[in-house]
Amino acid sequence: MALSESAHGMWSSRLMFILAAAGSAVGLGNIWRFPYVVGDNGGGAFVIVYLLCIFLVGIPIMSSEILLGRLGRQSPINTMKTVASSSGASPGWQIIGWMGAFVGFMILSFYAVIGGWIIAYVFKLGSGDFSGMDSGFSGSTFADFTGNVWSVVGWHSLFLIITIFITARGVSRGLETAVKYLMPALFVMLAVLVIYAATTSGHFVQGLSFMFSLDFESLSWNSVLLAMGQAFFTLSLGMGAIMAYGAYMPKDTSIIGTATTVALLDTTVALMSGLVIFPLVFANGLEISQGPGLMFVTLPVAFGQMAGGQLFGCVFFILVTVAAITSAISLVEPVVAWIVEKLKTTRVNSALILGGAAWLLGLGSAFSTNIWADVHIFAEMTYLDTMDYVSNNLLLPLGGILIAVFSGWVLDKKMRDSEMINDSAYYPVWQVLTRFVAPLAVFTVFILTFVTA
């Protein structure tokens, strides 16, 4: 059943797949979301739970997504249809592909809004707007910026235009070319910023201690759910991206080994981001539990009060922009591939259709900080908050359960064995984690979170 190549193109090598998958995984989840979630949930205790989620749940499910993608060699929707049929399973399992595409599209819509904020802040930091300014000025600047609906929508539009342009160029000329240059640049910039934080803030050890201090009293079941949601979000699991990228993966490449490499790179970026951010925050006596404002309110003050901060602040936001774009193109790919297959149209037309739809859906998130600021969709959450919570803490883990159950129990054994031939040493461990540990862990956290809420 398995095709040797995808009709959409192929990665030229294992390294290119690793860079692409790492580009998908490394994004705002690592650099924007991870530090403030750690700050809000007590530091090192949360990091430990997060790492457990990565290695006991994240890697097995990522391996499963790659496995399914390489078997189907199509968009996630059609891959699940084909693989389920070949396994003699119910066509209802196609819901995995539909859920992944839907959640990825949903995330893209608000991801592009935040990506637009970040591009704007590249210019704000680079122009020296925050030099010598305090948190009051920084907070009012961010409030004025996000409160201007035309400004937010404009930057949101620019971010999507860049993303759609890259995606429309295809796997080899677009996706692969982008990650080939952007991912090495990202790692170099991050390494420079870690050295900068270690040598200029004077609080590097304090930041290190905060990230790894074990304050388990600050953990709740909601914190565990957040850690699991963060693991899914940062590894791009359950949103069709990894399955789509797996469809372009060479046949002779180790699935589990590659997934582990990607997870290690992704986790390294998240931890390094914390080592950049926390020392700078402590050095300036700023609040660590700032929520999403940590990046846009607290950090500009830290950079603005330090020698060379204008340059390094600008570099930091360029770094985050690169990470956001490489992740965004992976969110676009599953639906773009499906539109090409369904409508028999070009990638350019498909990317434009998807981009326009994501732009429209994203307007709700763009309005959440201005004209819809008082509109609450669920409890006290704005439209943007609701999209973030529902996708990351509910739909992604649910999709992960279905992927693990299908891969571990439903997928035809011969098909599974044929794809795992290069992973014989780790195959038994993957089977145990995928069949039992991953789905039970996600399900248990779900139940306990709602029972104790």
C-alpha cells in the first residue's frame, strides 16, 4: 500500500526532515509560551512534568504521526482514509486527519496574530523605543499597540503573506529552502543570546535555579494539563503538521530516532529560551509571572536597560520571528496538501485559499485586544484565549489519544512492522509507550483535571 514518494514532493535527506520537523516544533510554544507558563506554574517542578510529558507521551505520538504520514504519502485527511482502509478498520478513523487539519488551521489563525506582534516588535526594539524606559512605559506601549485594530490586523496580514508565500513554493523550493537557512540561523542567534544573558545580567544562576527548583506545592492537575498541552503544542502534535511532513520522509530513515532527535532539539530550544529570559527579568527586578505579557512588556524593559540591549533585543525578536514562521508553514501544509488533492488545483491556489480563510478566522483574535476586548467566549476568556485553550489543552491531547490508539492497536501489524524496520532496537519500547503509557497518561490527566476543577 505504501508509496515510495509523495505526489507533493520529498525531503532531500534525513537532515532536511529533521530541520523541517524541528522548524515545525520550535516556535512560539518554546520561546513565547514556555517561559511564561513556567513562570506561572512555579518553575522547575513544571519543567520536570513537562519533560516527562515530552519523553513518555510526546516522542511516541510524534513517531506514530511520522509512521502514519510515511505510510499514506498524502495529506493527513487522505492518509488516514487510506491507512484505515488498508488496515481493514472503520473509515471513521479518518477523523484523526480531519481533527488534525482543523486544529492546525485553528491554531494558525491566532498564531499569525501573535506572529504579527513579534514582527512589529523587531522594529520597535531595533529603533530603540525602549531604551532606558520602565515597565509602565513598556506596558502602555504594548496596550497602545494591541489596542490599535488597524495596526494589529496589518501585522497579522504581513505574517500570513510571508507564510503563504513560502508554502506556495512547494516542498523543495519553499519548505526545504526556508528551513535549510532559517533553522541554523535560529540556533546560532539563540546561542548568542544565552551567552549574552550569562555574561551581562549577573543573574544567570538565579534564572538557572528558578528553572530547575522543585516547588511541587505550586503544581495542580491543571498545571499537569498545561504541561501536556505545552508538550503537544511545542512538538506540533495532533495538528497534522508532523503527519504531513512524515509523508515527505525518505523510506530508509529511522522514525523513532528522528522523532527523538527533533524532541531533543525542541526541548533544548525551550530550556535555552528560559535561560535567556529569566536572568534578564531577575536582573531588572521585573515580574516573572507576567503571562503572555512576559515577552512584550517585561523583556523590552530588560533589554532597554542593559548595555547593548537595543541590538540584542532586536536579535531576540528576529529569532522569535524565524521560529514563528517555520512553525506556521507546517500548520499550513496539511490543509494545503488536502486542497491540492481534493480540488486538483495548484499549490499556489491552495495556499491562497487557505491563507484567506485563516486571515478571516484570525480577525477574531486580532480584535480580542481592542474592539472585542470585553467579549468573553468561555468564562472570562476572550476569543483569543478561548482559541488557545481549546486547541492546546483539549483538542491536541484528544487527537494524541486517537493517534496512539490507532497506531498501537488498530494499524495493520505488517504495515507497522515494515515502517519500523530501521528502529528494531527501540520498537518494543515504542509499542509499550504508544499502546499503554501515552493514551492512559493523557486520559488520566484529562479526568483528574476536570474532577478537581
